[in-house]
Amino acid sequence: MSKNIVVSMQNIHKKYLGTEIETHALQGISLRIYEGEFVAITGPSGCGKSTLLTIMGLLDSASEGSYHISGIDTSSLKVDHRTQVRNQHIGYVFQSFNLIDSMTVYENVALPLEHRGENAQVIKSAVTDALEKVGMQHRAQYKPNQISGGQQQRVAIARALVGNPDLILVDEPTGNLDTQNGDAVMKLLMTLNKQGSTIVMVTHDSRYSGLAHRQIQLLDGKVVGKKQLQTSPEVPSKNKDVA
């Protein structure tokens, strides 16, 4: 049985208009992401990786082309409907964590469900489950500035997980972490994928991109390569060279 298509992008372009110059960040991107995949988007700095992820996450819109998430055509959605689709279908993990310092770990993770208008009992059950999955239930009442960077990224992953999204987008998840914490976060993402989460990750680190099922390689805003990878990888030793 063929797997469901979670993401379908066709001929995606993104242009930024300056006062004297037009920047073409994405040039005709077409791709599909299937349910249960772990896909790494790779390429040098400035190639369009993060731009592609923000469009996939409905944080930005394409200048032209079509994008479907879970069968929903997003091209003509108004802002409030885009926000609703993002909340229902997408979890986003940022490199800088983007946790709210004045709120506890529990309150940060609960935010997506509160925006849905879920009742307190549903929220409590879902947040507890998400924090248990990332091993952070014992820090539920801590503030972000009271836990380490690696723990903050685990909380950010729990927040992305809590609404049971169809797609989890991860932007350079190890960029602000040391090697030990980076390896731990990658092991967590791999475990979540094995449990059924569909994950698309932007990374510049070849040690980590090699852990995905598939790589999509970008250069100058274009797809220049697609690579099918091993199906049962392990996080490489931190003593190995990083390309």
C-alpha cells in the first residue's frame, strides 16, 4: 500500500524585492514528502534551505507555485486560515528554541493546544505525554532560563509534538548545541520518526543529514540532488570528523 503524501510542492518560487535588486531565493522547487519519512534538506549557507522550510511551515508564502499540506491547497488561504492549518497540521522546531521565558516548560508546550481552544483536561494529558516522550516531564514547572540548551530544544520538540501534527519541521536543531547535546537531540528525532512522526529537517551537518531516509540537496535556490539513504542509521560517534 502506498503511503499518503503529506507535502506536495510544485514549481515553488520565492522572490524578495529590494530597492535596487530582486533576490530569487527559490527557483522552481518541486518535491513530495510522504507519511513516515525523515527527510533532510541540505546545502551551503544561503542556498534557500530555511526559506523553503518557512514556506513549508506556512510562516511565509511562495511568490508563485502550489503547495499542498495534507491535501489542503494553501495557495489562496487568508492569513487566519493559514494560521489554523499550521496549528492543526504542522509542528515547528526552531534553531533558537523560541520558548517564552516568562512561561514554564508546561505552559510553553501547552500553547498550541490553547490556541485550538482545547479544554484543560485534554491539554494536561497531551502536554504530559509530549514531555514524557522527550524526557522532560521532571522539568515541567521550570522556566526556560532554568534549564540547559539541550533541554530547551527537547521542550521545543515537545511543543511541536503536542498537537499530533502531520508534519514536524526542524530548522538546524543542533546549531546552538554542543556535540553531546546535538547527538542526543538527533537520537530523539530518530526515535520520534520510528514512532510515526513525519520529519523534515534543515541541517548543514553531514553527520546528521546522513541519519535521514532521504536527502534533498539545494544550491542557489534549486534542487540539485536527491539521495536515498540507509533505513536504519545510528548517530555517529562524536569522535568522528564533521564535514
